[in-house]
Amino acid sequence: MTAERTIQAGPLTIEVIESGETRVVQLGGELDLGGTRRLENELSALFSTHPEAVIVDLARLEFIDSIGLRSLLKVAEDAKATGNSLQFLAPEGQPATVLEVTGLRDLLPVV
């Protein structure tokens, strides 16, 4: 069974797709102050259910700022602390450039 829900958090769209024990979280729009708290809360709730895998898809993300980067780092730390498997699917455009320039692409589990 597949369940899906979409959350609008300011300029950020968070789409959660649950299929079996895998959770895919697709981000769209802008990851900045307006959406980071909601994203962190959503992922924290997912981690508490201990799914087999959590995949955060960054491909539809159009913009990310330093607060958004901090949020991705926090999410990665939370996943590690709770023993959850987390991967980020590579972004494109400005978010990809920001991850490369800051060196965070090498610190985050980006595939």
C-alpha cells in the first residue's frame, strides 16, 4: 500500500510518499527559514517510526539558503542519532551549486 500526503510550508512543498517500509520525502520550491522547521518536524516524526529507509529527494528544490543547509545537516545528524537510514537524492540548479561550493555534498549522504 502506498500513502501520500503533501504539506505546504511557506515557499516549500513537502510531499511524503510511504511505500512499505520506505519513505520518500520530495521537496519542491525553496528551502529557507519559511519551511525548515516543518521539514525537520516531518522527518523527526518519520524517524520515530523507524522505517527501513528514508530518501529525501532534492531534485525539485529550486532554492536553498544557509538556513536550509543547516536544516539538511540537522536532519542527517538526527537520522544518525536515531539509527535511521537516510539518503538525499541529488539536487539540480542553485541547490546543487550551493552544496558543491560549501562542501556539504561530501558531508551529506547524497546519491
